[in-house]
Amino acid sequence: MIIGNIDQSQINRKNDYLFRLSIKALIKNDEGHVLVVKEAGRNWWDLPGGGMDHGEAIAEAIARELKEEVDLEGDFSSRILAVEDPAYLEGVNLYQVRLVFEVYPSELPYRTGDDSDELMYIDASELKNSTSEVERRVYQYSVMANRNE
């Protein structure tokens, strides 16, 4: 059984399924380098972000995740960059949809938050051929963002 299964067989409708929404933030510095973090207990680089809480607005989720991972407080603007197809996460037995936003903070973050161990700005091309799928996606998002400029 997959978590998030809504059994509607008793009302003669097909079953429905819930998805976890993962919100990620692509932030660039003046040199065009992308902010990446290693979340606590992980050994790969990823964009800051995480799961959206039930009832939370997207802007609230971005702000909360950026506070938790890169200690960012303050104003920002954002725009949607990518929406990925649902992916099954075997470790937690659910499907996730990843929403990636370009985020433009009023001040750039330079320190880790409570939920991350490391932070850096990197030339995303360094991740292009990584053995980590997540790191290769950071490169792909950066390329998408460059096309939108």
C-alpha cells in the first residue's frame, strides 16, 4: 500500500492519490554561482528547500525552508522555474512533485541554518557530470534559469 492512497471504491469512483510537494530555491550571487547546501546527514549538494506543509502557501514554504537551511530572513521575490513529474521515493514510500523557483532575496544568505551542515555558491557547471542525480539536476536548473535571463 502506498501512503496517500484515497480509497474511493465505496462510492464507485476510482482511487485518488496524494503527492508530497517539495519546494526548492535557486539563488544566484552576482557572479552567477548557485547557492547549494548539504542538508543535515546528507553527502550531496542540492538547492535549499524541502517539503511544503499542509495548509502552507508557497511563499510561506519558501521562506520557512530558506530560514531552516540557509538562515535567510527578509524579503524576496520568486518565479517558477520548473515542475518535475512525480517521482516515487522508496525510502518514505510516497510520490513527490518537485517545484523549483528562482528566488531573488533582498540579501544573499552566507551561513547555514539549523537543517543544513554546509553551504556554498558554486559554478553549477561543476555539477554537470556528477555521479549524484540530485547534483546533476542543480546544473540543469541553472541552465534553465540562464535561458530565462
